[in-house]
Amino acid sequence: MASISLTLNLALVESALQLVPTEIQAHPQIKKYAARRMKRPSEVLLDRTFHHTAMQKLAQKRFRLPVEKMGRPDIVHTTLLQILETPLNWEKHLRVFVHTQDDYVISVNPKIRLPKNYVRFVGLIEQLFANKQVPERGSPLMKLEKGTVQNLIARIQPGQVLGFSIMGQPTLMRTAAKDASEIADPLIFIGGFPRGHFSDDTSRSIHSIFKVDRESLDAWVVAGRFVYDFEWAIGVAQRRIKPEKDGHD
Amino acid sequence: MASISLTLNLALVESALQLVPTEIQAHPQIKKYAARRMKRPSEVLLDRTFHHTAMQKLAQKRFRLPVEKMGRPDIVHTTLLQILETPLNWEKHLRVFVHTQDDYVISVNPKIRLPKNYVRFVGLIEQLFANKQVPERGSPLMKLEKGTVQNLIARIQPGQVLGFSIMGQPTLMRTAAKDASEIADPLIFIGGFPRGHFSDDTSRSIHSIFKVDRESLDAWVVAGRFVYDFEWAIGVAQRRIKPEKDGHD
């Protein structure tokens, strides 16, 4: 019954985070956007807010990835903001990975201080795609490698892979967190895309998929709540605050 | 013991959200920024990421507001993202307000679909400051009025005002949420600024101030967790998912 897992591995998978694909780098909307940011079209992140028209072209060309799920770096940013500055991470019980739609894996150093500003975050990720790590020299705060969901699993060797999706088994989030805390090195998959379900490939590698609400929840809500429930499940939340002792501990 | 409050009033107070002050509208950094966005310097939101140099001038001039706590619209954005698309809000148990450092109060319609993209959010808030409501015509999704923290309290008439701050009484967040659910129309204050404590004026209007972790937590982490704990306290989380029934309810 006691919790055995002290480290939660959390991966945003199939995240809508990628550079502008070659196929639309010459599109006027992309060229103008890149010029304004003083970068080459090949160096900027795809962003639906700014590249909607160009992305329609991509859809027409039947691009190899699901275009309606692409170009949302904000999902990764908002989710990371919600889980990195938490007691769970401060106490080294959290390891965070971002797997992307075109099979890159970003390993996030728990010590990172993520830019709170979205524009800065986008700049940092562009740097990461250019240099494979940030900062360019010294101990990396983020590292980028080629890798599939299966590679990530092989690397972490989790006791089980758990996932969250509206297509899953109805389960209270707190129960899922408690269960996860009783697995050795649990690995949690949360979709880093706007709507819909995991790909078949990803689904097949998940042991249990949970649905924690009637409606689809944003990735950052699921991640934030799960990290919080996991803190409780392993006692971090309670240990850090002692209500009876005037705060001296 | 049963919960009596079905509606949580949550206010981000003294939020670092304001238009560029008159005193620095002629600063080259501001003029260039506004021109690039095809707006007047008086129409753009102050943003530390882009206006750092100009803000240093403001600090030297001993501006009437705490400059180190200004120019962070991202705090309001990230926090709203974390609490608006939640079961608590979907079930109409949440009312959200944003009070700003220079005493404006934004009332947020629970039906709003907030822009997920930061750049879009900034544009929307600039529109709100220009027109006092968005959209300009019809039922407002956000409304802006002059108002102090005291005005907000007079309007909501809460049973109690509770606040979160590192200077508060050590309390488990879950306990605070349970307590809040037993108050008629509780009003929660969370600081919408980067660091530090509420102003003396604000502190005086709060009945109980809670410290829920050893370290200072970001506004969006506190707000997200409290909304979640409040959902549990009033039974929303549990009611929406029935683990035993294969999800048919």
C-alpha cells in the first residue's frame, strides 16, 4: 500500500511543436513572419496563430503529419509552466520529457528556469532546434534528440506507462495518481496536441488509459492536477507545510 | 460540515497588467515596439520582456506604483488559462475577476474562450482597455471598470475574504479549500504580480491569509490547485466521473 515510486516521469507526447516544414518555407506568410523576426524560414517554429494560411496549404498537400494538430508551441509552454515550478520538481521527484509529432524528444533539466514569456520561450525552443541543446555550451537545461515514443520508453524503462485521454477508462485523477505512486518509475503520457486521441502507435504502448472528466481537458490542466495529486500521494505536499507548528520545520 | 458555498469568487489582485504609463510613452523602446505592432504607445500593454529599459526609467522617476511588480500580462494569461477551462467553471461554480495595480477590475464571463496564444491575449486586453468591454458590441466576455479591492468586496459581499501569500499562516491547500466551501460566497485573493506580498491596503481586507508551501508559488499554480481542491470540496470532481459504471452516467 505504501508508495514505492519517488520519481514521476511525465512526457508530453506527439506535441504540436516543430519548425516550419520545408514544404511551406517559401509561403509568403512564413517568409514575412521570419523576416520580421530576423530569422530564416527554416529556423522558426510553426505557430497556427501566425501561420494559419500557410498551414492550409500544408493540409491540401496531405502532409505526412496531422496538420490540424500541428503548430501549437503554446501547449508545451503552458504545460511546462504549470509543472516545473512545483514542490514535486523542487524536491527532485519529477522528470519531464517532451516528445514531438515528428519524433524528437526534449529532455528538460529540473533546474531550468523556463521563460514565463511566450515569445521568449519560442526563441529558446528555436535555439534548441538549431543547437540541439540550450545553453549551447555547458550543462544543458534542455536537450533535443531524435526519438520515438518507443525509444523514450526503452530509455526510461518504466514499470508501467499510463496515459490520459477522453477515450480512456473513467477514473478519478486522485486514484490514478495513487496507483501511479505504487508503480516503479511510472511514466505518464499526456497529449501535447490541441484535441483528439493518441496515435495508434502511442496507444499501443500505454498499459492503462484514464479519462478523468466527462469533457476533454487541456494538457496543462491534466498535467498540473496530476503533478499535484502525485505530490499528495507520495506525501510531499503534506511534508512541506506543518499546519500546527507555526510554520517552523 | 456539508459544503454550503456553490460559487467560488476568485480574484487576481494588484495584477501587473496595465497600459504603458504616460511617463514613458515617448521612450524610444516603447515607440519602436508600438510602431511594430501598428498601435499608438498609449494603446499597448506594458510588458517587461519588451520594455525593460523603459521601465528602468520609470523606476528612476519613483513611479507611483511598484515598478518591479509591473508589466507582467503573462501572469494573468497563464492563470486564466489554468482556471477557466475546468469542470468548476463549466458547471458555473466559478466567478473570476482581475483587479489591476492601478485599480481597474476586469469581470470575466464564464463563457469566454480565452485566446490560448499570448500575443492574441495581449491584443484582446488592449482592445478591452480601449473599449471597456470585449467584444465591443453585444454581451461582454470581459468588462473593464475602475475599481479598488474594496469596491470589489462591496460588490461581491463575500462571507469571508481569503488570501494566499508566503507571509500567511501555514495551511494545507486542501484544508483551505474545504474551509472556503463552508463559507457563503467566499472570495479568494491571489496576487497577480511576480513576487512579494499584497499591499497593506489589500492585506487589511483579507480575513485569513494562507501559506500553502515553504516556497513562493506562481499565481497560476496556486489558482489551478485551489480551483481543483474546491471542485473536490463541493463534489464536482467526483460527480463528473463514475469509476464503477463504465463511464455511462
